[in-house]
Amino acid sequence: MKIFQISAYFPPFYGGSERYCYNISRRLAEKHEVHVFTSHLSNNPPYEELEGIHVHRVFTLGRMLNINPLAFVLPKIIKQDFDILHAHSYIFFTTYQSAIARALKTFPFLLHLHGGLGEIPKQYSELKYLAKKIYDITVAPFIFRSAERIFSVSSTDIRTASLLFNVPTEKFIYAPNAVEPQLFRKSDYRGPVLFVGRLEEWKGARELPYIIERLETEVQVIGSGSYLKYLKKRYVNSRKVKVMGRLSSEKVREALSHAKLLILPSYMEGLPTVILEAFAAQVPVVAYDVGGVAELLSDNKSGYMCKLGDKDRFIELCQRILADEKLMKRMGREGRKKVEERYSFSKVVEKIEKTYEEVIQ
């Protein structure tokens, strides 16, 4: 099969959807011809072959509302022949163009949800709240109607999307985020609390200082985004808080191997990959109850969650884990067990490949 993957972002960017696209693509490339079309927002070349994947970085004007890359993939899709088009995350301009291409040309179009469903909280950004609301009323229904099948990393999002966009549940397929546990190890030394993610408002970057400055321990902030300069300036002379910027996957795994706790104060999520990575490294997690987070943390065995925006409760839960080393280690073991039993890429790719074969027939 000749497979086109459409992803607004792709490594070296370190978000969950781009790593998911990369991981399934390199496995599919073992048996198929796989092309990834993505934005060109880095110093990487417009075209390169990466672990058997043909990566095309297309002309990009910038990012709308500092989130959505204005990457022009439509001409590439229209001009070329392929067997499958698999677009990641419904909220991106690249996916909208994929749906437009489907209206102009016959091919199997599969959508993959990576969170982002529902309203953006107004306190996060009134402008983005309004933009998302308009998008969900005007553009999103067209995208959902255009897709033959809809994968989702979160079972919660399947129920939400079915209700929001009046899509039959049988059109959805659960294909969760996954990790490779064998790549993660746990060091005997437990050092800082970690934040790993895009430094944007919807990831909780604006309220991150309120949280980390009330934790009586070292904190490392890993990631890039519009809040990076602000956080670097704020903590330039801090001995407690280190703002690391963007790190490679290997460096992130190394940081997790020494971490006491992962914090995730996001306002919107699917099924967060970084939580699974923390579990694989035997690191407990504290997060807000958004998106698919409850699928990972509702049992309180490998971390805690609390109501969105309740910063003081969030801090209290962090302190509870940090004050109890036995609890910290027990949660770490439970997280590792959860990942090994439920979230392996081999099973996910097998399900995706089977779906490709079904829609082609």
C-alpha cells in the first residue's frame, strides 16, 4: 500500500500526535510505502527519508492563533496517487484540506482524533474559545462526514465526538496512544518534578509558575512554545526551576528516568502520550481531569487527577505523593504494569493496518 499520513506537526516537534504519527509510520514503513506531509516550521529539510518514512515538509505561512500551522498540503494530495490518506487531529488546517481533497478526488480518507474536542475554557483565551466554537459549528462536521473511518486515541472522545457531530459510533475505532516500555528505565536516583509538553496556554503554561513555585522541590520544564521565553526569563537565576527548552526523545526519556513526579495541568487533552511515557519510566502523574486523562488516572493507582482549574488541589495532590516515597514507588510500579498490559504499539498498528485493508476492499 501507498499510505499518506497528514500531520500538522512532526518530529523534531515533541507533541503527542506527532510522535504517534511518527511511531505508527515507521512501523507501517516496514511493509508499505509511507509518506508524511507536515508543516515546515523547523530548520529541517523540505524532504528527507527518516527510518523508511518519506517526510515532506510543505510551504507554511506560520501558525494561526499560535497553534494551527498554515501548511498547504492540498496541492500535494491532489497531484499524487495513493491508497490511503490518514489525517491526524481534526482541529488542524491540514486535516481540513484533506477533507477538501476527498470532496475533489476519490480515495479512502481516515481521520484520527488526538483530543481537542469540546469547548476551550474561556479563562484560557476568549479569542481561541470563540474560534474553536465557530470551527466546530462550520468546518468540523464536514471533516467528520468526509471520513470513512475515525480512529481515536481516547474512548471518551469517541462518545463526545459521536454526540457533538452526530456520527454513528460504529464509524469509530479505538486506537490508543502507546509507548515502547523497553526504551524506558528507572534510575535509583529520584531528582526533580517534571513538566513535559508544549509551552502554550492550553497545556497549562500560563499557570505553571503558580504550581511549581509552591512545590518544595526542584522542577524541570521541558518543551518549546510561545511561553518559553517568558519562563526562561522568569527563572534565569533560579536554583530550583530549570527551563530546559526542547529536548530530543532520548533526553526526555533520560529526564523521566530520574523524575519524582510528572505534572500535566493541561486544559485540553486526548489520551496523553507523556503520561504513558511517565508510566513506562515508573513515574507517578498529577493532571487535570480533561479528555482521556480519566482513562489513565481515575483508579488513583498510578497518580491523581483533579477538577480542571483547581490549582490548589493540584498542588495538594503533588505534595501528597512527594511526601510519601513508598506511595511514589508503588504508583510507579502500577503505571509500568498498566503500560505493559494495555498500551503497546504493535497491537495498535495491527488494528490500523487491518482497517486500511478493509476500506480499500
